[in-house]
Amino acid sequence: MRTTLAAIIFAAGFGLLCCQNASAVPANPEPIQQAATAVSGVEHAQYAEHRTRHGIVKCYRDFVIGRYACHKYPY
């Protein structure tokens, strides 16, 4: 038990020593705004497409779990 506790304390101390050089610097708002506008507003997590006799059915799901939202597109 003492060996395990000593190893965990050593690993935590070593991790703190390695991460001490990280510093907080004020961010320039212009590049952040450009990156935010360049990314599309909606990115779907899941996508499925089915071909039928009457057209194409495209289904999207915003989260990993949940129902698909399907839309029909004629040829």
C-alpha cells in the first residue's frame, strides 16, 4: 500500500513539475473571430444516405445518440 501511494505521489509531483512552464497570455481577439467565422455553424455528428425509387433520403443526427432527422430529395 505504501509503495502504491508513493508511486502515485511521485507521478503527481513529476506531472506538476513538467507543467509549470505553461503561462496565460492575453489572446488577440482578431484571429479568434476569424476562426469562429470560418467554421460552419452546423456540423452533424452522424450522416446516412439512402437511395429509393423516388429520390434520395438523407438523414442527420446531431448527437451520437438520438433519432435521425431525415429529409427526402427527389431526383
